[in-house]
Amino acid sequence: MNKQYSFSNEQMNGIVELTYVNIIKECENLKKNTNCPNEQVVALLSVIASNFATTPEKKGN
């Protein structure tokens, strides 16, 4: 079983918030420059998320 993790308040109001804002901004940039639909952005984010998902092969990361 994985140990529960949560960001501290300082992290939530700092690096986490900044990361969120930057991801949203870059997704909007992608849409503006490629005219792709939201579904394409969601598909890209899903591929990115899969790189961070825990799988039997990736245990220990």
C-alpha cells in the first residue's frame, strides 16, 4: 500500500499553484497555436499523466 502524501500549505500556495497556472497557460498556448480542440489537449494531458502513474514496471519511482 502506498503511503498517503499531501502538499503542505506553503507548497500549495507556491510551487503547486505555480505549476497549475503554467500548465493551464501552456495548454491555452497549444490551442491558440494549433487550433486543436479541447479533446486533443485532454488526450495529451492523459499521455503525460500516464508517465506518472504507478504501474508494476515503474514501482520505486
